[in-house]
Amino acid sequence: MLFCDDDFSTRLLILGNSGSGKSVLAERIATCTTQRIFDLDLIHWHADGNKREEDVSRTIVSSVANDDGWIIEGVYGWLIERAVPRATAMIWLDMPWEICRESLVQRGLRRNMTEADQQALFAWAEAYWTRTTSSSAQGHRHLFEMFKKSKIRITSRAELDAL
């Protein structure tokens, strides 16, 4: 399996929109490695649904990135940037909205999410292609293009399943 080679299993970044499959992919890769998974949602948000201070989140990611091995997955480009210098590989799940939306519907409410929270997440995720922040398609494209080590861009479930 490609993800079990040294580059892809040492310090791996997985980025993409909400619902693109980042968490599922991270879990699949972790089955053939000894790396711990770090979900940026769990770093950026407290369990009670409130956001952490951004500087605290950045410090946590920087600390994780200094470890010898990890899989960091998430949508937050401003946090991913902290791990890029130590990463050995990157995977961008550049999935269309229809796939992301379907995945968000299937997973339902989670992590103390209300229906209003879920609707806000849907609106935010659908705007992935029109936002211009580091947590958008544009921001992820920039991170991906600037990354000079091993990397893969996946644009469909068929490509993902083929791995």
C-alpha cells in the first residue's frame, strides 16, 4: 500500500473540505502505521462547541508537528501551515460538493452539534470553492502547490477507493 511507505507514513497531512473523507482516510492509513491521528477539529474546538483561542490551537499543532510521526487531518489551512515544514507527505482530498454534502448528511449530528450547527456547517462547507481563506479550495490549492515533498491530489471516491 502506497500509504505504508516511509514518506506517506512518517508525517502526513491530509487536507480537504468538510465531508471529503479526511477522517476515514486517516483511519485507513493509521491501520498500517504506528502514527497517531490528530483531527484539527478537536484541536480548534473545545468539546463544549466553543472555539479555542487561535494562538493556543497553533501552539498545539506546532507541538504535534515536532513529534517524530503523525497524521494530521483537517480543513483549517492556517493550522496545517504550522505542520507543513515537518511534513513528509500531503494528500489533498479535492472532492466535489455533491460528495462532501452526501458524507455530511450520512454522518449526521456529532460532537454535541445541534441542527442549527449542522446547517451552518453545510453552508460553510458549500462555500469552500468561493471562500478565499486558507481553509478554502483556493487556500488548499496554494498549500498543495507550494508543498515540494510527496503529495497526491484526489478528486473522486473512485480514485480514493483505488488506493
